[in-house]
Amino acid sequence: MNTRFQYSVKFICGKSDGKVAAIGNYWTAINVHNPDTRRVAFQKKFVVALPHEEAGPVSQPVRAVLGPDEAFEIDREDIFRHSPLHADFLKGFVVIESDMELDVVVVYTAGGDNGQVETLDVERVSPRRVEAALPDLIPIPDQQGNFCRREDGTLTVTVRNQGSAGAGPSVTRVDFGAHGTFDMPTPTLLPGASVDLKFPIPVGCFDPDCEFRITVDASGVLTESNEGNNTASGVCQG
């Protein structure tokens, strides 16, 4: 199991006719900051709340990345773009989930018919801790710890899911430097399962040795319990 941080951030956006909120224009700006010295990958989803105790739709998760000390804003335009319900006025939650703790601060503004800001509120959103089962893809060396497993001009790369949940389809990449980069589809892997992928070794790679770098989930489509163990380097001696 993996401990994740979840932030449920209330939003209210658009032009209200007075039925569920006072007549006026409403904005929500959610500022997200990565205070860590490491890159953090996380996901956000948009949940619409409907009146009269009716449950609203939930969007598909949207993946996001912030480098060390970087920040971005989820603004009104972003909420309307990702919302699963298209309307002039929306209320609900932006739910952010991350492996590392983030700074999440939301700014609410509202204006009347004159177009001027009439209300302003700033709130810091505290996280809740959620235990989640997640996949964790890693490249696996041979019993001697060597990633050079070559046969008939190919390099065999073993990808294992050592996580507690299944991993959907992904991409594994081998970078041979100036001699080329190759991507290969990687199938769904259940917890504990592995797969062998054969990559062609490019002509001229041995000068005299052939160096390479393996990256699992190279396109970053998976949310994993550990995003820092996806790469490994190796050398095939000429």
C-alpha cells in the first residue's frame, strides 16, 4: 500500500442567475506549489456538484508534473475545459492526489453587475492521507546485476511490476545515445508479473562498448508508488 496526499478543493465558477448562488460572476483560482527538491507527478480530476442532492459527473484523471519549487494555477478556464458537464455556472471540487505533500492555496473572487470585484477570499487546503494500491514498474537485471542481456543482435529488457496494483499498458524505452532510441509497447502487468522485451542493438553502437539507458513507463501514463526507480543504465562490452 502507498500513502498518498489528497486535496479536495471547492470551486465555484461562472455566471449565476441567482437560483443556487447570488447573482453575479464567480472565479476560482487554485495555486499548486511543489515545495520539494524532487520532481513530483500527480493527478487532478474535476467533480461537479449538482443542486437538490443530486450527484454530478466526475472527469477522467488529468496527469500533471511540477519540478522542484515550481508552481502552476488551475483557473476558471481550466475548470470549464476539464469539467464533464458543460454549463455557464459550475460548482464542485477539484481533487488533487500526489505521492508527496504539496502547497495548495485557493483564491475566490466574485463580482456584481458592474464588473468590479466585490468579494475576495484566500484559503489554504490541507491534505488528507489516503492509502492506495499502486503499480511500480522497474527494469530488472540478471542475477549478476547486469542489464546487458544480448542475443542475436538484440537487447533483452525485463520489466517487472513490483507494486500492489496492476499496471496498465505503457511504453519501455532504450536510449543508445547517438546511436538511436527505441520505444516498445509494454503490456498490462499484474502485481508481481514481468515481461521480456527485445530491442534491436543499433549498428555502430560498439565503439568499443555499447552504452544504453532503460526507462520504463517512458511516456508517463502510469501513476506509480515510486516514480524514481524507472530508469537503469547498462553497458555491453565489445
